Amino acid sequence: MNKTVKKNALFASPYIVWIAAFIIIPLLFIVYYGFTDRAGNFTLENIKAIARPEYYEALALSLILAVISTIICLLLAYPLALILRNMNMSKQGFIVFIFILPMWMNFLLRTYAWQAILDINGVLDVFLAKFGITGFNIINTPAAIVLGMVYDYLPFMVLPIYNVLVKIDDNVINAARDLGANFWQTLFKIIIPLSKAGIASGIIMVFVPSLTTFVISDILGGGKLLLIGNIVENKVKADNLNLAAGLSLVLMIFIVINMVFSGNDESDSVKVKGGK
Amino acid sequence: MGNKLIDLQGISKSYGKHMVLDDLNLYIRENEFLTLLGPSGCGKTTTLRIIGGFEKPDKGRVVFDGQDITNLPPNKRHLNTVFQKYALFTHLTIAENIAFGLKIKNKPKAYIDDKIKYALKLVNLDGFENRMADSLSGGQQQRIAIARAIVNEPKVLLLDEPLGALDLKLRQDMQYELIRLKNELGITFVFVTHDQEEALTMSDTIVVMNQGYIQQVGTPEKIYNEPENAFVADFIGDSNIIPGTMIEDELVEFLNAKFKCVDKGFGNNTPVDVVIRPEDVELVAPEKGIIQGTVTHLIFKGVHYEMEVMANGFEWLVQSTKMWPVGTKVGIKVDPFNIQIMNKPESEDEEAVGVDE
């Protein structure tokens, strides 16, 4: 027994090296830079900097847009995952494939494509003009950024929810119907509670990249709308690593809060399978 | 037993090109324990799902208590189902599982609490209110599934192979438990199984199905002692099925020997199938038997010995409390009353008796 454990530990060692080299050590660097000034002396200035209006406004906007895009993703993804679950097996695979297909294309390209679509005199503008609709210009607005976030991150919401939903035994749903529950009662009392784990991972996987993105806001926000990600990017480019690290640490607090709130039901994913 | 409670009229159902049920007609009387018995793929579960409302028949009507419920969704039907593999709600406690149907119907809390207590007592699981479903054993989960169904006071309880996942001893205990429950509750049970012993033990009426057709309907005794065709004879218990000829009333010839029987009305010189249960074959000294043979196999089965006897080109399966060693010459005798004569299948419907085990 003990021998197997040791053997297994040996197999795990490359991952431990990986985690140490690329996650833990960089994280320690960020903490170090965050709490020091250029000369390497301890300081809280980089953390306190978030109190400056230009920074906390960016953080507030980031939080608002990330929350909105997460909610929109959830509202779009849940019904889609539910419809997928109820399809026959061969169709399910095909639709999931279609859904993942855009992810084969570069993320930047897809975002630039949206810029071309939304731009003044862009694809959408010209198309709408044919029907006499003008003035629908959302490029360089928060709406365009949210649209970009939803488009880019929606699959990350659909897939974990879908994965949990397909594991729910048909007869569990039939049992709810059998006991008198209508469609909505079955949905809210049985299906949604049993898919909490998928919803939680979906929320984390959409909220975290939405909160920290700087590319989407750069391309679809026209560089005028600064999210906290853009500010950190600017500081890195301006060679102010200490401030960038300090702001990143503040951002990390919100990510951890998000994970604590949505992640505490992770254990449910095991139970979903039901009768063993 | 009372009136017709459920009446299935001309039910047909197919999945794609595969015909699962073909013009099935069956009624279930009030307070009856009716078992749908057959090998997998015979349409028994589909029949149950049509009664429960989880499948819609392509053709035909489901009449419940005089009312056509063919198009009624499951949540509007006055019956409840106990599913294969229990299908408990794993995110709820046992009490919440049992209360589910009652809460949907907005029953008062005191009433629900009473019902939970009563149901747990009925299935011998008092005090399990706050446990989670997956902390229970298979047998306990199954009893909770039954409790969850019966608190709703359904007129009919549908059970879809509920004992299939349990081990042998537990399955036998649950069989007695189900009979007791049925007697205490006085409701109609429709039970689906592929286990003939289960069917014989519990049922008032057995419906033997194969390939979408009903093969025979009757009491367990009738199904066992007087199978109507070779499929039923073969599926229910062990049997010797031998092709033969009905010479005249009460006389049948098979394996080049004439046997007296009690069946009449088959006509003269009609080809028939003869069914003899292994426990009805009597082994005697060679000169006392109607035909003679040699014992080729011998197994001790506990209650009895099981032997195979080669006689006139047919391998007889014999069960007896008396042992005849392998190689012994024996005579075979059968009481006329224990010889069961069946018509050979003629129509296409009756062709569907092929054994697919």
C-alpha cells in the first residue's frame, strides 16, 4: 500500500515542478513586487493606489461588466445546455462540436471580427442601413465589451453545465414528474439544484477572465474605456511592475471572493450521478 | 378483486422501425397485483411507461378509471412509479424526498410530517428523516423510493424492476415486504420483471410477454402448470418441450412411445408440443417405465437432484429427491395429469415465441 503511494507520488512530481515553476514562484514574485517600491523597500503604496479614482473606477467598471456578462452567459447557456441534454446522443455530439468550433480560431481574430462587424460603417451598420435603421453604433461602448465577453466566454459556461446535466439520470427527472411536478417545478426543485456544481464552475470560468480581460476592452472599447486589466497592462508597459503587481493583488481578492461564493458546492458534482 | 381500473386498448408503439408493442390489449383490475413478465426487449417496460405517461403510444388508448388518459402528462395521473435504480433526489434529505409530491400538492406541514413518519414506519426505516439518499444501502434506497411513491396515495403503484439491483437475499426479503405493503395499502400494483420466480411469488396475475406480444395471462399456478405455448413453458421454470402427435383424445405419441394424458379436443393425429416439468418426470426401474434411457448427468441442487436422462433421442431434464447415478439404466413414467399439450404455432403472432435469452 505504502509503496503504491510512493510510486504514485513519483508520477505526480513533474506536475509539482510545473506548479512550482509556473504558478507558485510567479505568484510569490507578484506578492514581492506588490509590497515593495522600485528600490526594493517595503511599502503599502501599491495596494493603497486602488483608492485613486482612476483606478477604482476602472475596477468598478470591470466588476460591473464582468457580473453582467456572467449573468448573460448563464441565462443563454442554461437553456442551451438543457436543450442539448434532451437531444438524442448523436445530435448532442455534433452540436457540442459546432459550439467548440470557434475556439479553434484565434481569440484575437474573433475579437477583431466583432470590431469589423460593430464598427461605424461596419458590417452590421451597412446591413441595418438597408432596412433604414441607422444610429445603432455600440462600438467603443460598455455594451460592445459585454458582447465581446459573452461571445468569447459563452462556451466556458455551456460546457460545464452541459457536463453536469447529462449525468442526471432521466428517471430522476421522470420521478419528479411522476410525483406531480410540472416542467417549471421540476426545473427549479430538481434539475437546477442537481446542476449547481456545473453552474458554479461556469460562473468562475466566465467571471474571472471577464474581470481581468484587457484585450476585449482594448479592441471593442476603442482604448477609451479602461478596465482594471488595461490599467495593469499599461503599468507593465510603463515598466512600473510594482504598481501593476499591487493592483493585481487587489484584483485577486475579488477573484477569490467569487470562487468562495460559487465554489463551495463543488462536492455536489460527485453526488449527481445518484445511486451507485 | 374489483373492476377494471386500467384498460389498455389496442396499444402499438415503435421506435423508428423497431416495433416494440403491437396492438396490445390488457386490463388491470382494482386491487390486483399484476406482473408484466418477459425477457429484455419484450415491451414490458414500455407498457409500464405508457401507463405512467412517460411514453405516448403510436396507436391505442389508455383508459384509467373510465377516463381516457392517453394524452395526460405524468404529473396529472393518479398513479406513482417506483423506478429501476430508485431515482432518489440526491440533493434532498430522506424526509424531503418523501415530502416532494405532497409539497407540490401544497398539503399542510403537519399532514406532511405525519405522512413521512407513517411511510418510514411502513417501510421499516423509522428515524431516517435527516439522512441523505446516497448514505443508504440499495435496499434502503429502494424502500425510500416506495415510501416516496405511496405517501401520495396513488390508486396504482407502478414498479419497474425495482428489485433488479438488489442481491438475492435482500430481493427475497423485499418480495415479502411488497406483498405485505400491497395487502396493507389495498392499492393496485403493476410490477415489471424478467425474473420468473419473483413473478410467481408475488403476483395475483402474470402477463407473460415476448417481442411485443402478450403470450399468456393468468394466475401464477395457471401459467406454471398450463403454459399455453412453448415460450411460456420455457420461460417460466424449466421444462421438457418435445414435439409429438395427438393420436386421439387423451392419448399422445412422442419419442416413439404412446403416453396417456388428460387433454381433449385437439383432433386426431394433430402435431403438437408436449411440455413436461422436470419435477413431474418419474424415474423407475427400466421395465416399469414407458420408455427407457440412461442417466448422463447428475447435479445436487440442495432440495433435489437434477439429472439428465438420454431416452429415445431426447435429453430429458429430471428433478427428483431420489438419486440415480450416472450410467444407470432407468425407465421414464409421467402421470397423465402432468402432461401438458400445446398447439404448434400457426399464425405470425404466435411465431413470436422464439426464446431470446
